[in-house]
Amino acid sequence: MKRLLPVLLTICLLWSMAPAGQAAEGAAFPAPMATPAPSQEPPAQETPAPSTPVPEAAALYIDDQNLYPGMGKSYSQGYVPTVEQGQALVVLPLLCDTPLRGDWVRVRISLGEGGPFVSKNYERTIRLTENPVNGGRGKAAGYLLSLALELRPGRENGSFPVTVTAVARDMAGNPVEEAFTLYVNITDGKDSSILPTPEPVAPEPTPEPVPLGPKLLIQSCRVESLEEGAQEGLVNAGDRLRVSVVLLNSSKSETLENMSLTAQLPEGFALLSPTDSLYVESLGPGQTMDAVFDCQAPLDAPAGQYALGLGYDFAYHNGLTAQGTGTVRLNIRQPLELEFTLGGMPAEAVLSDTVQISVQAINLSRAKAYNVRAKLEGDGLAPAGTAFLGDVEGGVSAEKPLQVTITSLTGSEVPYGQTTGTITYLFEDGEGVAHEQSESFSLTIKSPFSAEKAGQAADKPGQWWVIMALLVGAALGFAAFFAVRALRRRRI
């Protein structure tokens, strides 16, 4: 009874706390509770449906716990490949946490460059097998690689990496690839840290300092024509010319001894000096000397610059020798010689007439003449422009007609009479230098009426002879008439 009393009191208390309306109506179900405002309590979150588990990717790894044949220590204990009898034995046990397609792994070996290994193709396929471990006390299923690497003779000591790359596919066909690096320690080769003791080398004797060699320089040069009437500084093709060179010993302490000079003429030039070589016994420091050579330029040498070479050799400072060359420039020009002819110019012409003359140019030289033209001037002469003959090659002639109208004279009191004209020939050489030649001529200008009077005067003698013939004929007629009449009278 004591236990039931607290329960009954609790029920009574809950019944007295019920709403009055509900108690009065005697409803069998309790009244619905009010919905809480959204701002008072957060809405309930839905529990996500459980997702499908994703399988982990396959991975290859080394069995580092077991000891396989050919291993002195397990990988967890610090396995190192064994080296003996010229070979390095590499043991690599591989495991996979998931099955592999075909139960095989493809491995390839990378030996690097410059190592102690003999290069070969070591790629191979490893099947899943059960292998004895721990001295035959157990077995372990895995992919066991046991590979003997051949070593080169004459190898050096050291630690060399060997990289093993394993490739496979899982049951879903996804590729699986892992790379593992092992280090092979070589101790039976050459020790590169011990260098051979070099043999003692006797010190070379210190050579005596050689003084800087002197030089022979062309200080100045002069080229002149030996032809009579030649202009200074101008040398034409075909001229005899003299080349004068001043040579300088540039050294301040050395004397040049037993020196010889040799001239090397341009092609086609003829040597006029007795010899093309000069000998100089000695030339002191800073001293100069003159070297003169005579030669002749070829007649057909094109205008331009030519190089005359000077070769030399000499001795100095107790038997040392030196040699070298220098160059002298020769400027050769081709002279122009043109001959002009004016043809068809009459001695007399009638006012207002038009006469045609001819201008002819003959190039007597080997050079080309440029812009050859003729210009005519004179009182009472009106040419139809300038006669332009153009460029005339050497040994070629050119001709151009020119029409001239006769006008009245302006420089005299009468429009007729004698006048003097001038024709000027202009041309240029290959260097653009202008040349000019001119000649004069005389012409008598006549009136057109003087020509008619001359014609009439020529007709009068003919008329006189006609009259005389008529008179003679008439006289003969009268004489015949009287002679016939007299004969008739005598007959009577």
C-alpha cells in the first residue's frame, strides 16, 4: 500500500492540471498541442540514406616481414642485395591487397647511366606463387622477383640505385603501377677516392721575354703620270706612271736589318723599273725610306682603283725575323675623246626656209660617253630643240638630225645678210665630269624676192634672142620677096 500511494497521488495531480473545457466535455482523447513557431525551434533534419561503399584501389607493396631465399635480412631489418662472383642478386617480394587480373605483374628494371651494371633488357612477367620463407618454416603467396644483375669489370666502388617498376591491372581493369628503388653496394671494385700519385714534373725553364716586334708602315704615297703634258694627279689608262712610297720603321728601339721590298703589280700592269725588288741594309728606329717603282697601265684598263701590293721581310733583335704586306691604291681613268661632224648646213638659205642638218658623234676612246647632245645657236637661226644622241660606247658613232628654221636677222639694220652660228657639243664621262666642245659656221640669209628677180633676169636674154630671130626671119622674107620680083621682071 505504501508503494501504490505515491502513484495514485501523481495521477490525481495530472488530472487536476488538465484544461477545464476538456474535463467538462469528458473527451476521451487529449486536446492537440499547439504547433511551435518556426523562430522558436529549428526544423528537424532528414537523416541521409546510407551510400554504397566504394572499393579501394589496388596497391602493390613490399613484403618487409618475411625472409626469402637469397636474402640475408628482411626488408624491415635493412635488406641489401648480395654481390658476389661478378653479379648482384636483387630479391623483391611484392604483395597486393586485392586480387590482380590474371594473377601476374610485369616488371622492368632501370639501371641508370654510368653505373657498374652491364646493360641488358631485364623486363619480365612475375606470376602469383607460394614461396618458402624464413628458412623453409613457412610459405607466403606473392609476386617474387629474384634477379641477378651482371657487373662490369673495372667497376668502381660505391652505392648505385636500381629502380624496379611493377605494372598490373585489378579485376576491374584499372591499371596498377608502383616503382621501388633498391641500392647495390659495390665493394670489390676500384676506389675512386684514391688518386694515383702523379710523377714529379721538372719545372720548365722560364723563357726570356720576347720584345714586341717592330712594324714597317706605309707613311705616304704618290702616283704621277710620266706622259708629256699630263695633268697633276691624273693618270690615264696606257700612261707610264711612277709610284713613290715613303716607308716608316714604327719601332722606337729596334733597327730593321737585311730588309727586302717586293712590288706586286695589278694584273695587266707592266713593270718599267729594272727590278720589282729593293734591298735595304738597315733602317733605324723611327727612320723613313723611299721606295720608287715605275710601271705602265694597260691601254684598255677600265677606269677605277687598282691595288699595288708591297711585300717585305726583315730581321731584328739578334736574329728574329718578321714579314708583312702593305697596299698602295692607284686611281686610273679612261680619257674621253669624241669627234663631232656637222653635216647638211648650206652656205645660203632663203628667209623662212627650213633646212635639216645632221649632228654626228664618233667616240674614239675606250670609255663610254654619257648624255651626248648638240645645241645650235645663231642670229637668224631657230633650231627645233637640242639634238640628243644619248650614251655612246667606246668605238661607236651616233647621229641625230636637227631641223633649223631661217628667220630674219636681229643684230643688223637689214633682215638679210651673212650670219655666224655656233654649235656646242656637250657630254659627260664615267665620273660625271662634264665636257664641252664647240665650232662656228657662216650662213648667208637671202630675201625670197631676190630669188624672183633672179628668175626674171634669167628670162630677158631668152626674149632678146627670140626678137632677133623674128627680125632676121622677117629680113630674110623681105629679101626673098624682092629677089623673086626682080627675076620676074627680067623674064619680061
